[in-house]
Amino acid sequence: MKFKTLLLALFLVSTASFAQKVKYTDAEEKVMETYYFDAQFPGAGKKKTSVVILKDGSIHKGYCENLKTKKSQIYSISIKDSATKKPMTFDAENVSELYLYKSGFGKAMMVSKYMSSIRNYQTKKLGDITSKEYVHFVNQTASLKNKQEEQEFLMQLINPEFDKIISVYNDPRAHQTNSFAAMGPVQLGGGVLKSYYVKKGDKVLWLEKSDFDENYDFLFGDNPEFMAKYPKKSVDWGYFSFLVMKYTEMSAK
């Protein structure tokens, strides 16, 4: 009986210590607040070729003519072949990957959005936003907003450098956290996207800011070292891109 009591006491102490908040330095928090995902897709350019890679391995290059979307997620793309000038249409169910060339207007919109928020200066690099000429899309089967029937889409993969365990896809209709104006059009704070599509294992979910705590264990709970260093009570949604990157790094060791 005493042995069981001792085990229970040790368990409670362990649980309490695990649940305690971890204090981070200002320098650590600055790194955690940095945005490590790719920027949202700004629109396809029609003057340079985009690349469509089908599931059968064939590659097609052409000028983007039209994108058909559902809730802003791509389910069909039409291109004009760069060599033959022949119009071609591909449904998402036949496409493995897609590389869309950014439009000039889209890049300008990205720069304008960057310049309007002081938070961007602190968490993002303008060069990282504008340097990539192509936007990477991957075939994914998902239920939009976890409500509709599953369908294959071409979703923008926004963590291509660290997607080995958790893949994060852009939600084109994601809202942003609130900010307030200062110094004319410049915005202070806010600017954090409130939702993404996330895949781990075979599960794809639409992850909202409000559901972050509920899904924290599913996303990161299988790595005790990570959970001890970044327990859910010590972090917030604004650190999400850092947490995915750090979890991937720590899990690869």
C-alpha cells in the first residue's frame, strides 16, 4: 500500500512539474516569434512558365491560363503548353505537384502587406518573401474546414524545408489576428494567420488558433524532450511555425 502511495505521489509531482510554465529569455522569444513558413501565394503570373508534375511522372510546362478553386483551394489548372501552345487542363486528382510562377502584381501586394506592419519587420525578412520565383503546391486530400467531403486539392506547402513529419499548407481564406494603426497606415501587432491545414501521419486537419491547445499533444506529444522544453502552457499560437520547425529538428536527432 505504501509503495502504491509513493508511486502516486511521484506521478503527481512529475505531472505538476511537467505542467509548469517554462520561462524564456527575450532573445529566445524573439526567435520563437519569427515566421518560418513561406508567404501566402499571391497569384499566378502568365508571362513565365509554371510547371505541372502529374502522378504518372510526366512533366508539363506552360503559361497559367486559369485556376479553378473551391474555398480558394485549387482543384483544376489550365495552362498553354510553352512549346506547342496547346491548351491543357489538369484536375488535381491527376497532379502530384505544381510550381506556379508568381505574378508581378502578386509580388507587389506581398511587399505592400509587409511594409504595412511593424510586426513583419520583427518576424519576417522581406528578401525571404520576394526571392522565391515559384510557389510550391502539393496534391492533398482534405476536408475543407473539417466540414465538407474530402476532395483532392493542390495546396500550397508552406514549410517545404521542414515537412518530414508535419506538413503545413496555406489556408487562403485564413483571417489574421487584430492590429491597430499607428503612424498613418502602419499597423502595430496583429498580422498572425489564424488557421492552416496540417498533416501528420495520415491525418489532415484544418487547424484554427482556437483549437491549438486541443491538438497540441497530437502534433508534438510523441516527443517528450520537445514537450518538456515547449509545454503547451508556455507557448502560444504566434510561435506555431517555430514549433513545427523545432519539433522536426528535435525528432530527427
